[in-house]
Amino acid sequence: MKRIILIICIIFFFFVFTHAGEKLESDTIKTSDGDLKMTFVGHGTLLFEFNNMVIHIDPVNSYASYDSMPKADIILITHEHGDHLSKETIDQISTDKTKYVLTRICADQLGKGTVMKNGDSKEINGLLIEAVPAYNIVHKRNNGEPYHPKGNGNGYVLHFGDKKIYVAGDTENIPEMTNLKDIYCAFLPMNLPYTMSPEMAADAAKKIRPKILYPYHYGDTDTNELVKLLAKDKDIEIRIRQLQ
């Protein structure tokens, strides 16, 4: 019993000291309606701040401490998997005014929120949000079911003034990406077998043609492979941030 308690304490203090005083990377881009600050929390977790509005995307405290993070005006959830949906973290950053935008499966689990399905468009707190498809075609479980079936998850296109930011969620380079126009920043996942290989991510980038491409949710994938694949495409700026 003492040994079990010791192991638990070690794990707890490792987590505390690993996240204590951490400095998360951020980028700021100019929009016609003010600056957008994007903070890269980790994995598929992001934090956007825009005109005193705080938007958390797939908040999960496995990647950083939320103790000092700002409370959410809007929380976006792409799908129900535990590395994207954490009720504990959502409760930690919520107030009685927080709005939740999520899929039907996520809403059923949380018991609240505005459900958006693929193709929906809604304005929340003055922010235009589009829900777009996110799914697997190639990569499947042993039983033949895709890791992310079509229609279950969302990607989101967020309109910040004259800039459109695409957060893809867990997806492959699906045909619907050719419908995404005038994307300024795109967050594309790149880890096998759940989402995309570097080759798939490069193909997705060529479909979308964002001004800035952020690979995210990339685990142990070598991001330099993506850089090499798009080296001749000078119109797409690739920015690598700590988002394993």
C-alpha cells in the first residue's frame, strides 16, 4: 500500500513540476477587427484570444496546467475522444456565461451546448463559426471502422474580421477540403494511424492553400518531412510550434 501511495505521489509531483512555470508559445496575427492571439497548448488543444473574447478549443489539461488560463467565453469541441474532450478541464475554465459549440455525441456526454453538424454555420457571441467535415477514409480499426467516422466529428472555420482560421480536428485529407476558400491559417493534424501522414497533410495543404500552415496533433511525426514536401510551394508558410 505504501508503495502504491509513493508511486501516485511521484506521478503527481512529476506533473506539477513539469507544468509549473511553463511558457506556452503564442503567435499574434492582425485582422480587420483587431489582433488575434493564438496560444499553442499542446496536441489538439488551442487557445484563441480576440477582442477580450477567450476561445478554448479541445481543452485538455494533460498538455498544460489550466490553473492560470483565462476563463472561456466559448469552448469548441471537435469530437468525443478523450484527448479532445475533458469534462474536468471544461468545468475548470467555464463560467455561467460560457457557450459550448460541439457535436451531438459530445453534447450527449456533457449534457449541454450548441450542437453543430457538418455544414452548419452559426454566430456565437458575434463570432461566425462554420462546422466542416472531419473523418478518416484510409485509416481504420481492426474491425474495419474508421478511427473517426464521417459525420461524427467537426472541423471548424472561425471568422476573425477578414481572417479565416481553420482548425481541422481529427481528419484525413478529405475531398471536402477543396471547398475551403480564403483560409488564412490552417491547423492540420499529422499523426498515424489516427489522422494524416506528412504526405496526406501536404496534399491537404495544397487543397486548402492557407497563407500559414500549422501542423498540430503530430505526436512523434517528423514535421521536417512536411516542410520538405512543401518546400517548393512558396505561397504557404509552415510554422512549427510545440503541439505534440
